[in-house]
Amino acid sequence: MPARPEFEDLYREFLPRIYGYALAQLRNAAEAEDVTAQVFVNAYRAYDRFEPTAATPAAWLFRIARNLILDLHRRSGVRGRIEQEVGRSLGAGPDPSELAEDRILFAELLVAVRRLPARQREVVALRHRSDLSFLEIGDLMGCSEDAAKMLYHRGLRSLCGLLPPEASQSPEAPRE
């Protein structure tokens, strides 16, 4: 039987990951901070009921985060938020033409990600922003590990189909 970790250890380990997930889902830093804080308040209150044999700490915390985010969307009446700052600066680069090209590709990627079905979009975000295993993602989303893998790979395949050919090249591949 796995031992229950100290709550403080969970907080230190998962705070950045929970915040990253909330920020990816909400696209608003203030709301992401509020949700992250509420995740840990709720987790602290329910910690005596947490069973490490039933779920990993990551799956448990991300389930709380997911439920809070869904509640926030329901309360505010927002179903599919649109990225508010498409083309936001990716950082200063030495070559303005490369920066402009990166912004265009980033904007195309955001548009393509928004066009994914909701469950594919969520599994891609969980995998890339939260560093969860497919088993944890499946548990969080109420499906099997294999179903989570399938959603993820279908999402990536859909993204490749939605992006222009030059956007789906690897960074090392030469551009025409």
C-alpha cells in the first residue's frame, strides 16, 4: 500500500503543473491563479479522504482542477474560449523575419488546436502542459489508458491535417 505523501510535498511538486494546466485551459493568468489556489484549498480539506491506492496524487489533484475549471466555465457561460492574444510576442529574437514567421505559425497552431474536438484538445493539453501519464489522463477523463492514447494520437494527426505543410515540418527540416 503506497504511503500518503505529506501535503506540503504535494503542494510544492504540483503547484506549477496545476497552474500550467489551468492557464492552458483558461487562458487567463488571474483565473488560473484563482483556480490553482482553490485546487489546493479543496485538496487540503479533503486530504484525510485521499486514498493513494485509488488514484495517484497527480490524478487526484488534476481531477479537482478539471472540475473547478468546468464549474468556472459553467458559471461564466463560456464553453469554448478563444485565445485573446493570438500572435502574442514569443520573445525578442535577433531576426525580425523569423519572429514574424514564428508568430504566424503559432497563430495557425492555436487556430488548429481550437478546431480539435474538446476531448482531443484536453488530452493534448494535459499531456503537454501537465506532464501526466496516459494512465493518469485516462483516469482524469474517465476513460482507459488506451482510450487516452488514442485520443492523443488522433488529436496530433488532426493537427497535422489542419496545419499548412510548412507548419508541420520539424524545426530541423529545411523550409522551401
